[in-house]
Amino acid sequence: MDRLVFLLGTGLARGAVLALFALALVLIWRGARVINFAQGAMAVVSTYVAFEVTALTGSYWLGLLAALVSGGVLGFAVERGVMRFASPRSPLSGVILAIGLVMVLQSALGIAFGPDYRPMRVPFDDSAVLVGGVPLLSPYDLFVLVTAVVVMVVLAVLFRWTSLGLQMRAAAFAPEVSRLLGVRVSRTVTLGWVLSSVVGSLAALLLVPTSLGLNPHATDSLFVLGFTVAVVGGLDSPVGALVGGVVVGVAMSLVTGYLGAGLVPIAVLGLLVLVLLLRPAGLFAAAAARHA
Amino acid sequence: MSRPQRLPGQRPLARTLLLAAGWTLVALLGTFALDPFRNYQLALVAAYLCATAGLTVLVGASGQLSLGHAALMAVGGYGYALTSNALPFGGVARFVVALLAGALVSAVVGLLLGLAAARLSGPYLAGLTLAVVVALPAVASTWSTVLHGDQGVQTAFEGVPDALRRVIALEQWQAMVAVVVAAVVVTGLTVLRGGRFGLRMQAVRDDEVAARLSGIPAGRVKVLAFTASSVAAGLGGAVLCFVAQAVSPGAYTVGFSLLLVVAVVIGGLGSILGAALGSAVVVLLPWLIGRLTAGLPTDAAQRLDGNLAVLVFGLLLITVMALAPQGLHGALTARRRPIDEPVRTEEHTKVLVPTEEQR
Amino acid sequence: MSQRSRSIPALVATALVAAGLSACSTPEASPGVTDDTITIGTHTPLTGPAAAGYSSISAATKAYFDYVNDNGGINGRSIEYVVKDDGYNPATTQTVVRELVQEEEVFAVLNGLGTPTHSSVVDYLNENEVPDLFVASGSPQWDQPEKYPWTFAYNASYIVEAKALATYAQETWPDKTYCVLGQDDDFGTDFTTGLLTVLGGDGLASTQTYSVSVQDVVAQIGAMQAAGCEVNFLATVNGFTALALGTAAKMKYRAQWVSSSSGGDYPTLVGYLGEDVAPLLLQGFVSSNYLPFSPDDEWVTLFQQINDEYNGGAQFSGNTVFGMSVGYLFAQALAQAGEDPTRESVLDALEVGTLTGNGIVPLSFSKDSHAAFEGVGITVVDKGVQDYVGEVFTTDAGSGDVVPFTGEPVALEGDGIPTA
């Protein structure tokens, strides 16, 4: 029983990060109908920025700020500089451009920083609080959870109640009509990329300190997991991303704990196949459709 | 094929076969002019060509993008290796049976994946196939009694047959075998695409709803296209295993899978000649870059080695996709056109789509 | 038309093959050797997800060779070291090793790194009779003189290390609960096999595994904590050693950690954990090693000088010592192979069994053994310094006994440049 509680707690903290990353994928999907395969590579670039800024200034928070800013700048640059060239008629050209971007970013980081893992610090105690002898969440895990929830709420407010949010949704669903109605579609698409890149960077920045460390490939598995979460939750649904993140995080933790770590990638694949075959639009598609 | 009237772009079967035989002969003769390392590189190109030809037909003709073709190659490789090790006899017979087994296993896996793929649109399928190739090492270590984990499966050494040993070196023999298998794969795919099935694939790619309305079983066409592509990749993997005498999950990574996409895109999506050119670029460019960085100081060479090739591939991928979606194949054919007749993307890629009247 | 054009290349090819065969059968014309140079090569991961930590090894070997070359080389020949990146991908290893042998025409392949990578080329190298020296992997498979006459191991095998560490643990912490965390490949299974040989079939209370593709060991460490493990053996690479210790600290789980040399390098672990917390987390950390590593050791002092002068003062770690020691052993083999070394004469020099290397136990090379080190010493970290504690054990990779070793480590001679 203790073990189950422990595994659930671990899975919850990991799931929150996955949810944030999936949310970044959802944002671009809603904004531009593209799955950004370069999300992980872009996020690792801004994490390197954060690492360097923290190393220079000694402040975690300045590093965090730098990561968010550089994430936004990168999102802007990628949309204007690369993704604009994607053919609107072929969904594949966006995927292929993003793959090219992954290769460019990861190899450039490899040339600039080398392959070694760099340790990252967090400003909170990251040792778990014991509850009844069972190690539960650490203060850092709580920070991650709270951050994830706050970001979700802010974005939900933005999309549902602000004019900008409405414009973004309109531009994504019916770009031609929106343009006729005076929405500057091009600008809202760019904004979607910026927002998504910021959220993705935040997710990577929160995850990397709990893993081996910072390396050009640090987010490789995060992308596959985040994609799975987004698909499980439904690519259109921010709420789905949150619930999907928790589902996948806890499932991973239980598989590792009871079956072995080696089975995790297979379990993820199985979950992905199952959801795609049974509910291709995701578990939360119906609810999302109502809100949209 | 029996109809005398052919659709535009279709070739008579006899001409396809003749052309294939001609090219194969040229390639086989070419092996005599190459040193062992060049022949080894030729064998790699031929093995990659099996997979990229399958991938380019899948993407170009049916519009499905797979990021998991490396995993399908691995499936063919494991099928080949395990069968080869289990067979009681040796020689050419063992090679052929093992090769067919590799094709069969990759057909089964491709069919299963294709069943899922048929229900998915582009980006979803790309993500799913990515998850497949990511899970490959875990599959190998979970069933390690058969697949031997990260170590992979080693196969017995297949030397040059006795009759040819005096004239042909080992690497040349391997290159010849690889060329013949690649020729069979490419011919098969060309015939498949040139026939009625090819037209159905394109109809489904261009407008699935319209295709269904005109009585084409779109789902079945997509499953078959994925299966055929998977068999091609599996044969490529089997040939690689024949050349390398081993198959292991570390050889079929996400990076390699993306490299296959690079080959297909820079060659020109949908073009088999492009796939061949792309495979050659993918094999030769890292080697060329390695030559260039060899003279640099240790630290710089260590950082550039490998990374620089990936950087160049990424830039190529973006540039080609953004500015010249026809790739190398497009550049070659464009030169043959009159200048006042510009190549238009839609026209070019959809030249085989039947119009109302033709149908 | 084809008849004619076919016969000419065929003739040319026949002539080339014949020339190649005759070249091979003349002993004094080994490839890669000229009057003043000898070219050797290696495959090692410099890029890709598995590259972390390894790139420093080949750089250190190269630095050592530069040092030797600046001091006149070996028998008047300078050593050219061609390093090829294989990204820890066995397919790429195949390509780059063929490139080394056929294009660069290297004399030998030195210190090819990794079990899955190197096992993909070991057949090729032996078929072509290319010396395959000092493989950087602890797999016992390199020590098969019958099957692989041209292949020689370098690392102490994982089994030897595990048997020695288990013996030390039994002596030092008797009646404690022993557990193991291992990589889910031959590294983990061989190491666990070695532990069970000493501890007995039920000697391990919990056997956990991790996969390099999942950078999270919370569940595994949790299971060890729940099983009441007190002494934990680690068959982990450096990154996962750091991850395991860091995770345990976060879970307020204190245990004695005992690591294989592959994941027990203190300076590398500090790189992962950070200089602030590493000395605390690693206090009392036990690891095996077979190369000089004491801070005041004369070899270490020499290697540090070479590192400063020829390696741009790169971070000095166990990998640096490893890379330079490999270089030293090759130089020694080359010096003993005679004025005009051939591939055969290097092989003979190794099998005669007179090479010393620079390890803390003697080398085991002979006609019947291609294993380098059949014994390891125990190191412990104390207040941020990793040093030997005096216990050295020798044993084999089978079920043989673990025997304390009382001999002296190999002493430094002649500025670390071997002579015949």
C-alpha cells in the first residue's frame, strides 16, 4: 500500500510536467493545425539559455525568465523563419520542416556545448517529505504542480474570455472567415507559436533538473511522452492535456514500479495505439468540441 | 495491364523490366571498378535504397509519412538473422530463405501498423511511428532471450560462393547481392505504383472522400500501401544484416529513421530515382565531412564530427522542403523542360492522377 | 558489347585481388607502418545521446601519443591516432571501422569503445587479421583467444569486478542486506552473475534494472528502500550512478553504495551532481578500479602534466587516466614488437606475457588469455577525495576463488615512454 501511494505521488509530479509540455503541443495545434515535432529541441535551446544565465548571475529566477523570453523569441523566429514555408495544402511539409529544425538545433547545441550532461539546480528543497514513513512529494514537486495548474488557468482565461484568445481560436478554425472579419490571422498564428514555445520551454526547464541533466538530447523522450499525452487528452483540449499528463505520468510510474523500467516505452506505445484506434480524437474530444 | 490503352505516366511492364535489368547490369559491372570500401558504401546505398524507395512510394503516392521505417528495417533484419541462424543448411539457399523470412516478418508487422495507420492522418501517423522506433530498444531487451537486447543477433558469415571466389572480393560480392535485392525491390515498387493500385493510392492521397465515393476501398489501399512499404524496408534491413552479419537496436535509432526521411525529401518526395540519389547523399556526406574535419585540432574535430553532418542534413531538409519541394529529382527533370514551361508543384506531383474523362 | 566491357574490369579486378593477396602474405609490409610513422585508429562515441563522458578518453589517448611523439616516438616512429565517431551506433561502427582498415589503412584498431558497438566489428577485424587491441568494455567476450585470436580486452571484466566488490562487501559489512541496480543489458546481467557467484543464489534481496532511455530511477530506488536494502551494488554508467544517488538523497534514503568502475569515477560524478552536493552525497562511496588513481601517484602526476600540456588542461578524470594508460600499453607493445613492427610481431609481443602496463595488478595477457586485468582494487571516497584503501583482489571471470593480491602496483619508468 505504501508503495502504491509512493508511486502515485511520483507519477503525479512527473505527469504535471508532461501535461505542460503537451499543452504546448495543443497550443500550436489549436493555433496553426500543426504538430510541432521541434517542440522538444526548441525547449532544450531555451533551457541552455537558462543554464548559462543562471551560471552567470547565480540566480535561478533570472535564468527562468531568460528561458521564457528566449522561448518566445525562438517561437517567433521559427514561425516566421521556417514554418511560414510549410505548404498549407500538405500537413506533411510542416512535420518535415520541424524534423529539419530538430536536426539543426540539436547538432548546433552539440557543437556549441558538447555532449556532456550539465547539472541544474532548483531553488527549492527537492527531497521528499515523509508522510507516515512514505516519501511523498517534495517542495519542488509541489512547485511544479502549482506552476502547471497556474499556467493552465491563465491560458484557459486567455482563450475563453479575452478578445485575443477568441481571435486566435477563430483564426485557427476558419482562417478565411476570420480574415474577412478583420482578424489579423498571420499575427495570431505567430502569437500561438510564441505562447506555445514559452510553455514548452517552461516544461523542459522544470523537468531537466529532475533527470540526468542538461544535454542536447535531454528532451528526446519528453517529446514522445508529451505527444502521447496530447493524443490521449485530445489535441484540441487543454483540459485533456492536464488529465492526459496525469494518466500517462501515473501509468509510467506504476509500470516502472511493478513491471520494470524497460517496459515503459512499450507501455507508452501500447497506450498510444489503443487511444488512436479506439478514440482517435482523444479521450476528451467531446468536451473540447462543446467548448470550442 | 491487359488493357491496350494506358494512362499517362504508365509504362508497359516489359519496358519497366528491361529498364530494371539494364540498370542492374550497369551497377553490377560498376562494382568491378570500385575498391572494397567503395563497394561497401555501394552496398549501404543499395540497402538504404530499399527502405527509402518504400518510404518515398508511401509518402509520395499515398500521403502517409512514417518516421518509423528504421524500426521496420530492424524487423526485417531480425527476421533474416533469426531464420538464418535456425536453418540447418548454408550457402545461397540459406540467404534466400532468410531474406524471404525477413520480408514476411516485416510484412506482418507492416500490416499491423498499417491497420492503425489507415485510420490516422499525417501528423498522428508520424507520431505513432516515432513511438515505434523509440520503443525498439525496449522491445529488444524485454524479449532478450530471442532478440538479445542491446547486443542484437549475430549471424554466420556468408562468404563469396566458391565458384566466384577467385574473381570477386568479399565487399564486391556483398555489394552485388545488395544491388540485386534493391533492384528487385525497386522494380516491384515501380510495377505496383504504375499499375491500377498506384492510381488508387493517388486517388486516396488527393481526396479520400472522393476516392471512397468512386468505389475505392480507401482503408484497404492505405493498409496495403503501408505493408508494401514495410516489406521494402524489411528487405533493406535484411540486406544490411547480410552485409554486417549482425542486427541490433542501436543501429536503428530515431536519428537513422530521420535520415531516411532526409534521403527521401532531398531526392524529391515520390521519386524512386530521387530516393536512390538521396540514399547516396546520406551515405556519402558524413564520410566526406569526416574527411574535411580530420585535419582539425582534436577538440574542434570532436565537436564537429557527426554533429556537422546532422546540421547539414537538417539545413538541407529545411531548404529543400521550403524552396524546392521537388528535390534533386525535380532539379534533374526541370533542366530537360523548355524554359518557358515552369514546373508547378501540383502539376508535377499529381501528374498521374486520372481526370474525369480518363476514369 | 557487354561481353567485352565486362572482361576488362574483371581482369583488372583479378589483378588487384592478386596484388592484394600477395601483399598480405609478405610479413614485413604491414599496413599503416612507414619509416617514421605508425597509424592506428579507434571508434568511439563523440556525438549522440550516448556520447556523454566518453569523448574525453580518445582525447586523452591522443594527448599521450602527442607526448610520446614529441619525445622521439617509439623506435623512431611517431604514432598517428585516427579517431572516428560512431555515435554508439553499431551500424556506424561497422562503417567507420571499414573506413579505418580499408581507407586509412591503419595498423591496428585501439580501444574500440562499447559492447554492442565493438561486437559488431570483432568478426570483421579477426577475419582481416587486424590487431584489435584493448577493447574499452568489460564484457568477457573479448577474452576468447581461440575464436578471436586478434582481439585483446582492456577493462577488467564486469564479472571480475563484481566478484571482488562482493567479497569486499562481505568482509566489511557482514550480515547486511545486499541489493543491486543494473543496466538492462549484458553489463547489468554479467555484473549480477558475478555478485551471485560470491554472495550465493539468494544473496541479493532486490534486483532492480534501469533502461538508459528512461532517465528516472525513482521507482527502482523506492523498491530498494522498501526492501530494506543496506548495501547497494551498482552496475550503472556514471550518469545513472549520479541519478541513483541523487534520487536516494531526495527520498531521504541512506545506504552504502558500491559501484563498478564503469560508473564510479569521482570527477565525472561531480560533473553530474555539481560541486556543491557531490562530496556530501558521495562520502563513503565504494568503487573498483585497476588503474593508478591515488592523488599522489607518480603515474597520475605524469598524466596530469601531459593533460595540461597536450590536452589543453581538460578536466582530469578517471577517463583521462584510462585513455592515457591505454596509450601507454600500446606504446609498450609497439616497443617490444621490434624495430620493424608487423601485425604478427605485435600479437607475439602481447602473447609472450612480458608487458606490464601501468595497472595496480599485473596484466594477464598470454597465449591462453586475452584478458588484461584479472583483478581490481577497492577505492573509497573520503571528504571529496577518491583513493585506494589497500584492498586488492584477483579472480577470474568464471567460478574461481577471489584471492587477495599483495603485490605492488607497476612503478613508473623512464618518463612514461616505454623502450624495448
